[in-house]
Amino acid sequence: MLFNSYGFIFIFLPITFALYFYLNHKRLTEMSKGLLVFSSLFFYSWWNITYLPIILSSMLFNYLLGNAMANSASRFSKKSVLIFGIVINIALLGYFKYADFLIENFNLALGSDVKLLHLALPLAISFFTFQQISYLVDSYRKETKEYDFLNYALFVTFFPQLIAGPIVHHKEMMPQFAKARNKIINYNHIAMGLFIFSMGLFKKVIIADTFAVWATQGFDVATTLNLFEAWATSLSYTFQLYFDFSGYTDMAIGAALLFNIKLPINFNSPYKATSIQDFWRRWHITLSRFLRDYIYIPLGGNRKGSVRTYTNLMATFIIGGIWHGAGWTFIFWGFLHGFALAIHRAWSNLGFKLWDWLAWIITFNFLNITWVFFRAKEWGDAIRVLNSMFSLDNVVLPKVLENKLSFLKDFSVDFGYFGVHIGAKLDSILWLISAFIIVLLFKSSAEHLKNFRLNYTTAIFTGMMLLAGIISLNKVSEFLYFNF
């Protein structure tokens, strides 16, 4: 089930909300939690019910291991239980997500013909696997424990964050469900939730889905691109991903607020970043937290010398790239970000500093270029787009400029319909300019939520965004992070 669907907005969400608070009003606390778990599993299995046994088995397995580590009478050491749990979780993720990728490369390397498994990727497996690994590690560190399977199931499956994050900790979620005041309808939270949910819906269906058309044409359909089309293609995906993920994050936070649950901030104007380190403090914040706390620091972090620090950075972000997808383009994307972080660290250690405007230009263009590898289905698609972005052999300007700039023909510049291969017209330039203005000059959703006041202005603004979003729900459009 999609957040941006009539079924979710008009049926699933209001019914779940009403029943949850009705049961709490009747002091049927366990039933209300059971309802949320059942509703979340229904939400999860809406696409394909065959995914359901996988997440249920995963939850039961990790719950039992967490209890085993909390049980001092266990026959096995806590460390051995933790290692076993991490290995099984990674094996499950690896089997479904990376088996065919490994077989393809095995066949390529050895010239063999091992048949692919063609496994369907269970929805959200990357997210609920990482979330439960963090639970196991936290249990090992005695930072959390859970003896109630219903509570644990709610922690894993709570539908606003189940499909695409944020990756949450048990200790930051379950105390909220336990608070008595959170079991009562909070009208201020409803207003805040609707406000941020509407903002996210608008970002997704109005902005992100508009850029999706040009990005898809450029990456998946067009065989040749001129200079403008290549940059329009890369920037369209850069902004599609931004508004798609930002929109999902807003809608998840908004939906959770209706139930008096505050999800952690996961997105904070990342394209305002003036360094790659700053970017990762703003983009998918909970994933960055996971990579830092459960991979980078256990590898040694920055405690074992410069060479080891740079190696740990590279390893952490290559793992981050692999987590996003089974393909060499994702691995290379992770390598580029790890390398950029190493360069930034070395640069900072030498005491160098750029002007903020120049630092932003370098950072944004690095992101825009590396997103090409992130988006491309094949290596050749990425190279095709990048070659066109930096080639002056195929420059096409609008026909209306031909009379004034005809001298440019001597330099192999053509005049005509300059966006024909991606279906873009002059309005695409306005969309790109508007996107730059929004991401650079507007406040983040977190800032809007922090300063939220219910008044006529916010009520009208919420109504207009919600109405515009609902009117535009005329096509199925999944969030991009559902694929990871």
C-alpha cells in the first residue's frame, strides 16, 4: 500500500486511527497494540502476501536472540549469540538481494552457466534487517531489552517507518508507545501530522513525479542525449530523488504523529551541504547513524591512525553502496562517496578551507554526478549520460535563438527542439530553477515542524497542499527507496 494512494489516505489511515484510539479509550491497551501490529502487517503484505512469512520469521528469530542475550542462564556467550544473529540476518538479506548478482559475476569470471534464481526481493528487507541488527547489538550492549513479543513486533512493523525507514532504535520508540498520554488523541499532533503529511504528499506527487518523467526518459529510453538533455536528465533525477525521499520522510513523520509517535529526523535540507561530510549529516540521517555506530566505529573508526581511518571510511561507504542495491554501479557510488569523505578529511586536517559558495558548487556537482551511477540500471547507461554531460560535440540551443546566435554554428552548435529525446520543453528549465530555489532557500520540513503553529495560514496551506496532492493521485508511483 502506498502513502500516496486513495486507499491509504481515505480508508486505511482513518480506520486504523479511529480503532486504535477507541481501544485505548476503553483501556484495551494490548488490543490497541495488537491492532497496530495487525494493521502494519496488512499494510506490508498489501503488495504481496508471500512476503509476510519472511518478516514474521525474521522478527521471531531476532526477538528470541535478544532474549537469549538478556538471559544470564543461557548456555551460549552473549558474543557468540550476537555474531550468530548478525550472520543469519546478513545471510537472509544476501540470499534475497544479492544471490543473482553473485551468480552473474561468478559466471562472468569463470565462464560457467549457473542458472539465476530470479528471487523476488521482499519489500523493505534492507530496512527491517538493519533495524533488527541494531536491536541485537543494543541488546548485547545492555542498552535495551524486550520480553514482550507484541511490543517487539510493533517496534519492527510500525507502518509509517516500516517500508523505507527511518531506521529506528528500540529505546527511542517503545517508551513512546508506553506513555499513557500518548494513548489519548492529541489534536495538536493531528494538526502537525496533517501539515507535514500534506507537505510530503505535495513533494511526492507534484514535484518528484514531474522530474521522474524526464529522468526516466533520459536514463531508460533515450539512446542519445545532447548537452542540455544530459544535464536535464541528471538534475531531474537529483531532484526527483530529493523530493521523493523528502516527501516519504514527511509523510512517515506525519502519519506517526497522528498516533502521538515522533519518528527521528531523517532528512534535513541535504542539498544545502557545503561538504560531503555535511551532506551525510543531512541525508538519510538514520542510515548514516547506523553506518557510523555499527560499522565504522566497530572497524576502529578514527582511533587507529590516518591510513586505518581512510580505510574504514572506504569500507563503510562501500557497504552502504551495496546495501542500496546489488550492482557494480551501487558499489562504485559507495566507493566514490567513501573516497570523497577521505579526501575531505585529509583536506580538513591540513587546515584548508574553501569559500562557502565554492564548497557548495563542488559538493552539489559531486552529488549530481555520483547520482548518475546510483540511478543507471547498467554501467553503459551511466557512461552514456556522463559522456553527454561533458561533451561539446552535441550542443543544441532553442530555435528562437538561432537568428541572434547563428555564428555558433561554426562551432558545431545546432538549433532546434533541444529536449526532444527526454520529452522536455522550456518549462523544464523553470522546474529546475524552482527546484534549486526550494532546496536552497526554503526551510526544511523539520524547521517547519519545530515552528508549527495552528492558525488560519497553516490550515489553508495544509488544505491547499493536501487538495493538490489528492487531485494528482491519478497514477501509481512508488517511492524510490521502496526499491532498496
